[in-house]
Amino acid sequence: MSRWFLIAGGVLVLIGLALKFAPWTVNWFGRLPGDLSFGSGNTRVFIPLTSMIVLSLALTVIVNLFRR
């Protein structure tokens, strides 16, 4: 189990570095149709509904591929 946590941590570090130094790789994420954004004055609320559904589907497919 600890081996999987180390692998998952390494993958998360690599993803974090990619997002930090190459932000153009995911410019579309969070700007999909269906992502809600409300604002007035100094307040802004952002609800990424469609982005989270896409992320959930992608992770489900990946996890199911590794389980088989």
C-alpha cells in the first residue's frame, strides 16, 4: 500500500510541476460550457460543474483500466 502512495505522490508532484511551469497545457479546464461564474462588486463565485464531470469521467476510466 505504501508503494502506491509513493507512486501517487510522485504523479501529483509531476502534475503540479507541469501546471506551474507550463500553464498553457490546461487553459481550457475551468472554461467549459456549463461552468458557472457569478460576480458583483468585489465578490466572485465560480462553480466548475462541467469541468468536474469531465475530470470524474476521465479518472473513472483510468482507475477501471488499472483494476482489470
